[in-house]
Amino acid sequence: MTVEATARTYTITGPEPELWYRDLISCLQATCGSVLAREGADPLAVLGAGWQFLHMPGDVRSEEFYYPCSAGQLGRALAPHHDLSARWWQPADEGDVWREVRERLADDRIVIAAVDNFHLPFRPAYGDVHAAHLVLVYGLDETRGVVHVSDAMPPAFRGAVPIEEFRRSWGSANPTDAQDAFFSDSEIGLRCLDVSLGTPPAPLTPESLGDCLRTDVEGFTTETSSRTGIAGYDAFAGELRERCRAGDAGALRELYPFGWAMQAQASLHGELLRRCGRDWDDAVLAGAGRAVETVAHAWTGLRFTGAHGHGDPRAAAPDIAHHATLLRAAYARAVDAVGAAAARL
């Protein structure tokens, strides 16, 4: 490919990035999905093939795009069955923060940039609420003084943003904001995320999906030293209840971003199984997909109860315990359903 580039103007070739979106995903999956679609891959097949539970105490950050993973393993966490790379970087030269952006656009690569919604004119929080977010940068016109940005998260936007406003958003300190206790107080710091797919994925078949499902079920049913699988969920939920009863508001501030990561993954996995069940005329597989989607929706009750109760964790503790129990039951049913589907593939 070649890139349309003139002095001080850099734009990717071809169509603008796809606005890839699902109701329960965050900006992390939306931006990665758009990049995957542009690389010719099926975002749902890549991001939805894996399903797991992982909680890392002390790791949760107040960002919409938080996702639990070992250091440098974000791509593997997002797509454990595919060769996906996801690496954070920052400009090396504070005197010219756009240099790497120009280089990537000149190489026909979209840039995923972390931003603060407070400074972006198209976000509903503009001038009102500080919150960490991710967007795609697909063009830079330094002559006109604009950055071309794509954001699939509602209300959805593709277009030009004044370069100075984007620069403030990209370099924001994202200070503590009482209006958003979950995605503020986390410095943006000119961060960007490089996402790329290595080995092109083979078409999904019943046999290959069956291998994925068996690996995922094993992850849910095998106890490890980390908080993984059903046992890991039990440890997470037990600690969450205890911290709420002790009046620890931090537990509920962490619940919202962490829960969104687990919810998004379950949502995509469930949709993929449902789609494959329909396409392959496999009602058991489709039913397993619906069971996993029930997990995703059960996260809503727990996350939003925490969001509304973070000002008084002790008062919220009974409702938190109730929703955690419902979610635990949904996980158990879904793991059984996926195991039954995997045995047929």
C-alpha cells in the first residue's frame, strides 16, 4: 500500500476506519476491532474466540480501557487463540510528539491514542467531565491544524478535530473528577497503543472452535495460584463483599472498570458462539452462546450497583452480594453449556 502524504499532511489510504461497535464492549475492543477489520480479519472471530476470568488485585486502573493481563501480554489476553500484538508506547521526543504518529500514518497504520474526553469537542463529556478513553487517529493535517479521528463509541464520530484540542486531550493529566470516579485520576500522558495481527487467522471451523472452547473451559475449571476461572471469581467476589462491608469505596471504584473488561469479553464470546451455532445449524452451540451472553448481562447488575453505591459501600453491600451470587450462577451455567458444546465439535 501507499499512503497519501504531502508536506505536513498524512492520511491512511483507502476507506475511513470502520466504526466497529457492540453494546457491551469498551473503547478497547472497539478500537482493536476497527484495526482488525482494516487488516482483513473478522474482529468477532479474533476477539470473541477466547473467554476467561482473571482478576489481578492491586492492578485495576481508572481507565475505560483497563484490561487485566501480565506485563506486555495485552494482545494475548484480548485474543488468546490468535497472534495478536498490543503494545503501549509514548513519543520519544517531547519536542516533536507527532513524529511517531507521522511515521505510522506514512506507513499506512492507524494510531490508537489514549485521550481525555474533557478536551474532545465531539464527546458528550466535553468541557464537563474528565475520563480516560481511546480513539483512532487516521490522519494528521498540520497545514490545516487538524487531526482526523474515529470513535465508534456512542455517539460515534469520524472527522477532524483541532490539533491543539486533540493535543490537550492526548497529553491530559486526567485529574480526579467527582463526576466520574471510575475513569478519571489516571494520567493520559501521550499514550498510544500499537495493535497488529501476526499470522493471518485461518477460517473458523467447528474443529478449531472446539479446540478454543476446550481450552477456555479448562481455564475455568482448573485452579491456579492466580485468580483465574471459577475459583478466581469466588476469591474476587468474596473479597469484594468483605471490602464493601468494611466501607472500602475503592472496591467499588475498581469494580466498574474491571467488570467492564470481563463483561466485554463474555459479550463477544457469546455472540461468536451464537453466530457459529446459527451458521452451522448447531442449537447446542447457539444455546451456549446465549448462556455466555447471560454472564455478560449479569455483570451489568453488579457493575451498576457498585457505581450507584460507591458513596456508601456498607449500605450497598447486601445488593452487591446479591448480584455477585447471580453472576456466579451465570458463570457456572455458561461453563457447563460451553463444555457441552465443545464436546460435540
